[in-house]
Amino acid sequence: MSNRLRSLGVVLGFLGVLLVLVLHWQVFYWVATERSMGVVQRIFYIHVPAAWVAFMAFGIVALCGAGYLWLKDDRLDQAALSAAEGGMLFTTIVLLTGPLWGKVAWGVWWEWELRLTLTLLLWFIYLGYFLVRKSTENPQKGKRFAAVLGIVGALDIPLIHISVKWFRSLHPEPVVMNPDGPTAPPDMLITLFTGVAAFTCLFFCFFLLRYGLERMRHALVLREAGRPGGPVANGVAS
Amino acid sequence: MDYLRQVGALVWKDLVVELRTRERVAAMGAFTVLVGILFSFAIDPSVVQPQDIASGLIWMTVIFGGMLGLGRTFHLEEDDGAFQCVLLSPIPRDALFLGKVIANFILLTVVTALVFVVFALFFDLGFGDHPLALAAVVLLGVLGFVAVGTLFSAMSARTTMGETLLPILVFPLLIPVVIYGATATSSLLQGLPVSEVDGNIRMLAAFALVALASGAGLFRFVVEE
């Protein structure tokens, strides 16, 4: 099972890299330049897919965390951890590409706009997630704490999302998930969806490989614990 | 009915302990007065009028002072293992959480009132024309803050990092409270009508509700051994 997952992860990795190459060709040569923002708008095709993946990853963290609290199955916790690591990577990409665009489009690197704030907040929730896991003597406790943090974080995010509509926002209006239907021209949408597909493939590649690693580590701990005189696995055996 | 009696007993226990030691209220009270003094020296009145930024300062003082007290919610009981006995009692975990939240809420309301008095004295601040709306903003904001803070205080007390971890876990989640609380307080202190802060009050109430419900549901996974 674990071998098959790993092969699937490798396949997704190759597919993701291929799509990233296609995405770069589209971004640099194919897609039309946006009229008002100019060339800098092209960063959008990296920025927005990364944000989608970052928030999707957080959804997986919260769902797997809730499942873990309910079923006490270590595999769910390992899946949540793997998703959190991938999610933190893509949140970092969002936070790096956003200011690059903002410096040209808004004239400032950072703007305390709510969608940006939300992403930064997400990054810090991920940080807390890893810190709390590492800082307990009993690993079971750390897993539960992390799951609780993931769930509370996920509940907090809709509140802030509602607040985006409340406050006047500098951030460009959504061009795809708009209530009046997509407002962007087709070539831009195609490029955007290439980006989403590429980053989703890469995310699941990281996710599956990381999950496989975590399974192997788990098996190793169990084997060591079973050996006479080996270190006692502190509550890891489920 | 039993449930309410259990929550009441827990609140009573915590308040009596606090009344006898006066540890947390004294620390938070002293902290907030001292922060008020520090702020008045840190702000250059020729550049910015303290009244203009008072609402932000008030909320930051309440949150920092509150973290000081919330971080020690479980400290006394954790030290001599008394919390194990509380856990052994046949009280549902959510009642335990609500009891802790209400006790903390009462303490922090006292501290917040002190913050307002201190800032009114130091910065010559009025309370606006709508003290009731101001009270609603402050109480709802503090309730949401306390609910999140109590849940994560139980968590951080059980980690090796202890209270250092608490702000890292809580501050990102508190951003809605700070945004809505501070802007509403600022509008009300400037004497704007209540209709201006209507949405803020509703958002603060929603935050408090979500924080209370998720805390009550998840608390048992935090205190479980």
C-alpha cells in the first residue's frame, strides 16, 4: 500500500514539474498582458494557485485533525502533518509573490489588507502547529494539541473571510469565483488553471511522499519498541 | 439545571482561589497601569495625540495584560496536581471549560475596567456618548479573547514551552477581535452613532460564539492524559 502511494506521489511529481514548465511557457510567452497592471500581473498565475493550494492544505489539516481526535488513528495525524508541511510551503510562496506584485501595483510591499492578513495569519497558525507538536513530552498529546489548533484555526478563517467583504479592500476582486461568473478572458483562465493543476499535483506529490516517510518512521518506532531492550515508544503504539 | 450548578461551582471555586491569592488580578492590574505609564512616555504628543490612538492602546493593553493572567489559569492547580482531582470529578469537560472561561471573563472584565479608568486619567479620555454600546463592544471582545485564551492556556500549560507558546498560538487567532474591537472602540470614543459599529458588534458576538463553542467541544482533547 505504502509503495503504491509512493509511486503515485512520484508520478504526480513528474506531472507537476511538467505542468510547471507549461505554466512558465504560458506565463512568459502565451498569455496576453493585462491592460491596466501590465507585465507584473503575470505573477498572478503563481500567486493565486499557490493560495488555493495553501488553503486547501489547511482544510486537509483541519479535517484530518478532526478525524484523528474522533478515531484516534495515527494515519490521520500523519496525513494532517504531511498536509501542514506542504501547506506551509505554499503559504510561503503566496507571501513571497504577493509583496513582489504589491510593490509595483500598490507602490508598497505590504498592505494591511484582510486577505493578505489572513494568509499571514495562516502561516503563523502553521508555525504554531509545528511548535505545539514538538513541545510535548508525550507525542500523543502533541498530536491532539496540533489537531485542536488546526480545527480552531479552520473555524476562525471563515470569520475573517466574511470580514473581507465588510472592509473596503485594496485587493483585486476575485476574477474566477465571482458571483457574476468568471470575468477574466479565456487565455488568462487557462493559464490560471494550468497553475492550479500544477501546484495541486506538486502538493499531492509532497503530501504522499511525506506521508509515506511518516508511515515508515512509525513502523520503525514500533519495531524498535518491540525489540527487547529497545527504547520504549512513548505511547506511539496505537 | 445540574449543568448550570456545576459551572457555577467551578466559577465560584476559581473566584475564591483568586480572591484569596489575588495573584493574577494584582499582576494584571499592576501591568496595565504600568503599561499606561510607559505608553504616555513612549508617545510624542507633538506628533500624535494620545486620544487619537487610545482605542488601539487600550486593546493592546487588555490583550497583553490578559495573556499574563490567562497564561496562569491552570498554573496553581497544575503545580500541586489539584487539576487531576478536578478532572476526576464527574463534571463534563465542557462545563469545566465554561467555568474556567466565566471566571477568567470576570477577572478580565475587572482588569479592562481598570484599563479604561487608567487611560481616561492619563490621556484625558471621555467614554463617548454611548457607554452601553461601548460596554457591549468591550465585553464581547473580551469574551471571545478569554474563550480562545483559556483553551490554549490549558494547552500551553501542558507543553515544555509553557507560557512562551501561548501568544504564538493565540495572537494569530485574535486578529478579528483586535480589528473589530479597536475600530468600534475608536468610533464610539469619537462619538459616532451606534449604527456605525453595529456590524462590528455582530462580528465580535459571532467570534465569541465560535470561540466558546469550539473551545467547549475541544477542551476534553486538551486536558485528556
